[in-house]
Amino acid sequence: MRIANTVNDSIVDGCGLRFTVFTQGCPHHCPGCHNPDTHDFAGGREVSLEDLAQQLKKNPLIDGLTLSGGEPFAQAADCAALARTAHQLGLTVWTYSGYLFEHLRDKGDPAWTALLEETDVLVDGPFVQAEKSYELHFRGSRNQRLIDVKASLAQGRAVLWQQEDPLAKFTVPES
């Protein structure tokens, strides 16, 4: 798999503590992209899926895997395999894509379908400089959606992901 980098303990690429893989290569070239060094498909470095899986397993505090970019769907088969490993470890999988959910779902590419099926939350859509906001959680521009992929595939339409209240488990029920 060709990657630009990894981050072992990200708190900005999805809920909880995440192992983030920045894939190398992106066809979108969004103006204002915060990772323009990931655009070149020949850049970055090759790494085995086994090495990435070992890195993923090293930190017992990790809540999940995030696939970012670049464009993860440009290496969908490898990303799907790594996501399967994450799920086997009981971790969640977030995937960032410049493509819209509907395009990914309807493309008919088996590797894209496999990656979608292994994704829990999809952050979709290109980064749009005019929609940029630092107030947004887990996304860079207002046009991007956080999609609950399992619910979306089941319902045949994009269903927005709803963040659980982290304090809900500490709330005392009223009598």
C-alpha cells in the first residue's frame, strides 16, 4: 500500500483515539487541501498491510482506524483489508473521501463496495475552501457530511452520523 504517513494517536480524525493512515495519491486536488503532499500517486512510500496491522495493534488505547488521504478509495482493496483487520480487533473505522457517498455506492466497483462495507463513518465530499470552518468536528468544510455507512446502506440513502453523548453513561436516571 502506498501511504504518505501515519499518526498513532490522533484525536481529530474521528471519535476517540485513532490510528490514522494517510494514503498517497488523490485525483481531487481540492484548492486549499491541508494535505497537498498526498496528491502525487508516485509520492510517499510503500508499506505492507502486515506492517500497518502491527502498528494498529501496538496501542491498546486506540478506539479506531481512520483512513484519510490522499484518497483512500484510490487504494480501496488495500484499505478494505486493513479496515477488516481493525474490525476484527473490535475497532471502529472512519474513512475520508472526496467522493460523495452516492457516487461510491453506485459506482459498482467491488473494491469500493468492500471499503464502504468496512467503513463505520464516512466523511464525504471534496474540501471546499469557501465552506471552510474551524468550528466543525471531524471535517474541514460545511459541504462535507459525516455518514453512518451501515444505516445508509441499509436504508438506500445517506443517513447522517449522530455522535453519542459521552456523558450519557454517567447520567443518573430520574425516578
